[in-house]
Amino acid sequence: MARMSGVLAVVVVGLSLVVAAPAAAEGSRSLPTEYRLPDGFRPEGIAIGGSPTAYLGSLADGDLYRLDLRTGRGEVFSQGPGTPSVGLKVDRRGRLFVAGGAGGDARVVDAGNGAILKSYEFAESGAFVNDVVITDDAAYFTDSSRALLYKIAFGRHGALPDTFTPVPLTGDFVLTPGFNANGIAETPDRKALLVVQSSTGQLHRVVDGVSKIVDLGGEVLTAGDGLLVRGRTLHVVQNQLNTVAVFTLDRAGTSGKLVTKITDPRFDVPTTVAAFGNRLYLPNARFGTPPTPTTAYNVIATPNR
């Protein structure tokens, strides 16, 4: 049975925002700025498409939650497999791509009815499938325990294949103790991938598995987690630091300059970020709080600076 959350967001504020897309920006001004999730949900990933709907995955059991950004109401619309749902993205076809964490797998879910469209078993053990990016021709998943990406190459009209391709990470990327490849995104010119390595604080530009460290002017992405690229702006969530580092990138994604660091007193170990209108949306994973069935979790909306 789907769990319903009828709790409305608790705070709505008036903000003066820069208008980037008039319709979306106008609508985002009136949206809530905090959203309650079901107790015990343990969110990690968040995805937002072209409509004011967010999708979140549970680390507890893999449930997927659909949240209306206008009202704060939501529901579990797809039951999890009992293993984690970590990073996720939604494509223009209404398909939700879900990284399976320690389950070593991924699945693609219909964002409307929650049906599983396809499942992929990447590794039997020792993997942590962490995040995903969707390009025009494929979906790429990171593995935080191995020097690998997993590629699901689309067929004609975006058809999902039955198999996947492991893509070894070479070049500047060197596996180290701890969490390695984490958040993933496309470069502004969409010709390469960006991967943050949490254990080193490095950002890598990756083409066909060959990586080169991005020049960030000496900035180190300590606790780097989720990535978001909009235009030439890169947002990097630094989870344990309760910070989002914002960079301006060159089009190729070979270098970047720090613009600002976003903090918010409501952050409680946010893990990743998605955007709608002129706001950023971050789930609080609360890794410093022991998880229980009654632990409270939420999503924070903050101005996109």
C-alpha cells in the first residue's frame, strides 16, 4: 500500500529572484520552501523534470516517492526492492533511472505508474552504484567502490537495451580508500561527463572512460556528492560540509572558477540537488542522525544563486 504524506510545506517566503525562464520562475516564487517526507524514509537522490514534481529514493528500502512541489503532498508510487535507491534522474519520456547502491544494480521505472520497465544487474557484490546522468544516447551510472562507469546505451527512439557496458575509468582517475566516483553530470557542451571523486575532492572530465582533472583554481571538493549543471553553472553538493559550491565552467568543462558557496541553516547533510525555476531542491539525508522508523526527513528549497 502506498504511503501518503498530506503534510504541507511549513514555510513560504517572498524572495526577489532573477528571472531565467519567466513561467517557471514566476511559479517557483509561490512554492513552499520546505517539504516533509515520510518518517523513516531516508532520502538520498532527487530528480525534477519539466513539471513541478520531484522524485526521491529511499536508502532504507528503495521506495520511490513522488512529491508535488506546489502543495507539498506526496506518495510512495513505486515499492522498493528492499535494497537502497540512491541517485536518480528522470528523462523527457517519463522514465526514472535509479541507482541501486550496495545492491550493485539499477532499474528504470515509469514515473507515472511506478512500473519497473527494465532492471540491470551490474555487479554481484562489492559495488556501490551511486548516481546517474542521462545523455542523448545513454545513461551512465557511477560506482563509488570501483573505477568503473556503467553505460546503458539507448536504442532507436530511446529504447532500453537488455544489456549494459562497463566503462573503466583511466587517466587521472585513481581509485583510493573510501568513496570514489560519486556525482555525475554532462559538461556544458555535452561532449563529456563530469564526475566528482569524494575521496580526493577532485572533479574529473571523462571521455570514453579517460579522465582528466578539471582545473578549479585550487578548490578542493571535500565531501563532494551530487552535481548539477545548468548552462555553464556547476553546483556541487558537499554533504558533510552542508554547502553547495557554485562554479562557472568553460564550455568544455576543462576548468571552472568558484562563484559562491551556498549555505542554509536548514541543511542537515544534503546529498544532492535538483532545480526548478529559480530554486534549488536538496534532500536532507541526516547522516549524523541515527536512522529509525520515526526519524523525520525533509527537502529544502533555497534560492538558486
